Amino acid sequence: MLARLVAAAEANNKDQASELLVELDEWRDDFDRKIKAARVEMRRLAAAAIVGTRAYQRHVVEIGLALLTIAILLGITVAAAVTLGLVRPVRRLLAGTVAVERGALDTVVPITSRDEIGRLTQSFNTMVGELRLKAQIRETFGKYVDPRIVAGLIDRPELTDAKGSRREMTILFCDMKGFTAFSEGMTPAALVTVLNRFMTIMSEPVRHHRGIIDKYLGDGVMAFWGPPFTGAEEQAQLACLAALDQIAGLAAFRAELPDLTGLRRGFPEIDIRIGIATGDVVVGSIGSELTRNYTVIGDAVNLASRLEGANKTYSTRVLIGEATNQFVADAVETREIDSVLVVGKTEPQRIFELLGRKGEVAREQLALRDAYFEALDAYRRRAWEKARAGFESCLAIAPCDQPSKLFLERIVQFGETAPDIDWKGVWSLAEK
């Protein structure tokens, strides 16, 4: 087409050239239309591609969100299952711990897994079993040995060191008066029943006032107070208060005798005698390699035993030593009875009768105590007539006061046979 147009121009053939130009314009216009149609088609295809891409993107996002939602729900479900699997055993352990804390030592927590929680539960059950065993030991041997000593042997063995230690302690001996006459004619079963009830009534005040029951001696009780079970400054007071409560409990024991023995009358007089002393003792586990007893030995123990027996001489109920009296002056009322030399001792001991708590002793008893003190002072100074008048005034206040009668008998004896020149008012007790 271009060559023909050039040839027509060279030949100066204008008509042919014009026709060729018109034809060329038509080709150009047709080409432009095709180019434009191609552009439109390309734009349409591009737009369609964009729309499809965006739809695909939305679809992918929706699928991603759906998968994320499913994953979250699955995660929550699995986490909840795992949490419940952990929380339930932990809650059972917690409930078991609370039950054990309340004293339910028969608690057993079921083991539901073999993981750390399962092993922890097994350890807990083992621990509770050991606690249950210790409780059974305490319950069983607590009937034979004071529970605090049992606890010390199990939990704090340093408190019951077999080597022993020297401490200041207070010792109490309590014995039933008239037991021999009372036991005659009773069956062994009835006698054991009565003795067990008597020991129970006499032991309760000791335990109430934090004393240690050392042993039961036939129809008697031996107990002690002192470190580490009670404070050194309160031990003597606690022992005296326990003795007063033992006397107070005697009336209840007498009232129970008909039911305990099956007898309605014919009972001999039932009373008690108590001796209390404070001093240095050796305390520890004493005995053989196979059998031992946590106990106290020493002069204070012997003195308390002698004072319990000295009640027979003075017809008193409770006699305490001089050291004990010094510790309890602010809590109880006492009356000095005598200066004695007990068997096995080389130094005399002033002994005192325990009258009652401060503020609870009758005025007549206090008046008797003051009159008795003056008469005793005259007696020690060998002022026999003044002493006689003093003890007679005591009997005017309390006609049944046996210590005053005893001293009047001594004054009569000294009137017949004067005491030695170095006599200082000390009386030797022949009985143990």
C-alpha cells in the first residue's frame, strides 16, 4: 500500500493517490477500533481478575477465621479438660487436708492418675497413714504414759533425753486413806473398778493444771511439774491448785461408791493424803536398755513422799515443803505445822498445811492459823505454859484440830522428860 502510494505520487496521479489515502485512512481507523476494542477487553479482563482475586482473598480470610475459631474452641476445650483434670485432684487433696486438719485421720484421697498429682496424692495418703499411726500410739500409750511424754518421745526426743538433766521441779504424792480397810471383802473386779475411778478423779486435776502423771502406786498417784512442761515460776502453784481440786473431787468419788461397789452402806471413811515438795531433781528416761520410764529422782521426790506419809502423824490432808510454800505465798493460804526431820534427811524441814486458795479460806481457819503460829513459836522457845495456852486456844477455835492436840501431848511428854539442851523444836518422824 505504501509503495503504490509513492508510485502514484511520483506519477503525479492524484486520483489514484487520493483513493489510496482514503483506503489507508480506513485501515488506520479499523486498526484504531481494534486497538480500542483490545484495550477495552484487556481492561475488562483485568477488572474481572481483580474482582476474582478479591473474592478469593475474602474466601481465604473467611476460611482462616473459621479455622482460627475452630482452633480456639478446640484449645479452650482441651485446656478446660486439662484444667479439670488438674483441679479436681487438687481439690480432693485440699478437701483431704482440711479433713485431716479437723482430726479425720481416716481420710484417704483416691489416686486417679500417674502423673505428679498422682504421686503427690500417694505421698499425702502415706503421710496421713503415718499421722494415724502416731495418733494410735499416742492414744494407746497415753493411757500408760502421760500424752506429753509420748509426744516428746515421738516428735521431740530431745525433751526426753536418756542422759537426764538436773532441774528444779515440784513433786506431788497422793494416796487414798483407809484403802486397806476399804478393800477387804471386795471382789477383785469391784476393787479394780473403784481404783480406776479414784485414779481418774485424782488425775484430772493434775492434767487440768498441766502436771505430768509419773506413775500410779497401788492406790496412789505420783505427779510432777516443771520445765519443759510448765514454767519454773508457776510449777509449785499449779501443784497446790491441783491438790486442792483433788480434795474437792473427793466428795464426788464418795457419792459414786454405792454404784461402783453395789453396796449401800458399811463404807469405811475414804479420804486422801497429799505431799508436795519443790527442789532439785534428776529427770530423764531411767531404766534398763529394754524398758525405761521417764521419771524424776532426788531429794525432792523423797521429801514429797515423806510429807504424804506425815499426814498420818498430823491428821492433815495436804502437807507441803518450805520451798513450795515460798513459791505459793501469793496464791494460797497455808499454816506452818512443824519442823521435822524426815527419814533419810539430815537437815530439818519446815512443813506447812495447805488450807485453800487466797480469798476462799474461812475466817475461823485463818484465826486458827494465827493462834497456832504463836503457840508454835512459844513451843520452840520452850515456853511450855504459853505454848499450852496457845494450843488450847486453837482447840477453842477448832475443837477437832489434830495438830494442836498432838502438840499438847508433846508438851506433856516434855514436862516429864525435858528435851536435850541443843533441841530446836525439831521433831523426828520415824515413819517413811
